[in-house]
Amino acid sequence: MLVELAVGDAYGAGFEYADAAFVRRYNDLSDYAKHPRHALRPGCYTDDTQMSLAIAALLVEKQPWTAENLAAKFVEVFRRDPRTGYAGGFYRFLKQVTSGAEFLERIRPDSDKSGAAMRAAPLGVLASIDDVLHQCEVQARITHDTADGVAAAQAASLLSHFFVYKLGPREQVGEFIEQHVSGQWTQPWRGEVGSRGWMSVRAAITATGQSRSMSGLLRRCVAFGGDVDTVAAIALAAAAHSREIQQDLPERLIQRLENGDYGRSYLQELNAKLMKLVPRSSAAGDP
């Protein structure tokens, strides 16, 4: 889950809000693209992955699932490895705060953008749908305490949960999500993906339902245009556990994913611990 999430994030980051002609020319999975405007080095992941690592780590550590513990983990993972990719204002905010309590005291949690959804995939490992929804709501309200912000995050976590627990064919995932979260999750997404969280999640659901392979899924996510690193991160994290989707991400993209202190090897180790939270009968045969 976590390696696939990071590959989707890092690959998509090269195309985020890029011109359609650039996307058509370079979206061939041959390598990570250098974004025409941004300074991010190809193969490096962004805030989508880093904040997902905070969620995954807190799950693995089995600490109390409180807003302060989550906020403290967001601060910890950023301060140990500061990186670009965050919205400018939130990046400056993270540079200033030093604790979970200070984070909660100073944050303005009124966003309906994709930040809470982009980090929600690890919560899909929880065995109970009620637990997925509750713990996702807690993490979402820290920064995205709006109806759309919470709903988008919950839908993203259920997308992951659907595939981890093999709850049906991929074409039915939107119907499954609509049973538990308000929104038009079965309506196919078309066109460029904007910044609001529900847009990225609907695009991820659409791409996942229409793809038979991880390579095809990644290209499809990026082809939408717009906030495609978030779409790809959400979709690939979930599809990594689908038995219907061929696990054929190009080895070049996996090997050229950054591998510093918190890169590919760290992701693999944390993912192994995360998947131990899934009951053995459900995890059998998973990557």
C-alpha cells in the first residue's frame, strides 16, 4: 500500500496542474517527469505520502487515537524530514509549530480541499467499517472540519478498505462507499481534477473501477489533469490490494523512488507492520 501510494504521489507530482500537452507527451511511465514549473526532484514524494506515513505510524504504534496525538505525529514526521509539496501556508505553519497541542491551538480547520483525503488510505486496514469512519473523521476534522472535507476523507479510507478486505468487484466500489458516506461516489469523474477533496476521491474511484492493471491505473489518474498526484496516491494505495488489478507497476518507477531515511525501504518496513493489523484471513495473498 505505502510504496504504491508513494509511487503514485511522486509520479503524479511531475504532472500536477501541468499543461495537457505536457501530460500527453510524458505520461508513459518510462520515468518520473520533471515538472515544468516546480523544483521537486523527480522520484520524490510529497505531502500526500508524508502525512499518510503519520497516519500509518500512529496506527502501528497503537497510541490513543486522539486529535492531539495525530497532530503531534503530523508535526513529528514533517520536522524529521521537511519537504516541499505542501500548500505554502500550511508549510509555513508546520515550520513554526513544535507540538500537537500548538498545532491544534493555531490551526484553522475550515478547508474542504484534499489534505484529509490524501492521507486516509492507511485507515482502510481497520477491520470494522465503523472504526474506519470514526477514526477517519477524527483525523480529518483536525485540518478539514467541513462536511465535504470529512466525507472525502472517509470515502478515500473506504476505497482502501474495500480492496484490503475483498468486499466485491472493483466496479462496485462506488456503490459500497455510497452506502456509508454521503456523496455521488458512483458518478464517473470526467475532466480536470480541482483542489476540493471530493474531486480527487471521485476521480480515484472512477479510475480504479475502469482499470485492469496498476500501470493503466496510474496513467489514467494522471491523464485527468489537475491535482493528479493526490488522485494517483489515493487510487494506487487502494488498488495495491485488488485481486482484479494486475500488479504491474514498472520496476523502474519503484527502484527510482527516493530511498533516503524515509524513502522506499522505510515505506516497505512500515507497510509490513501496517498490514499486520489486518486479520490473517483477509490479508492472505496480499502484497
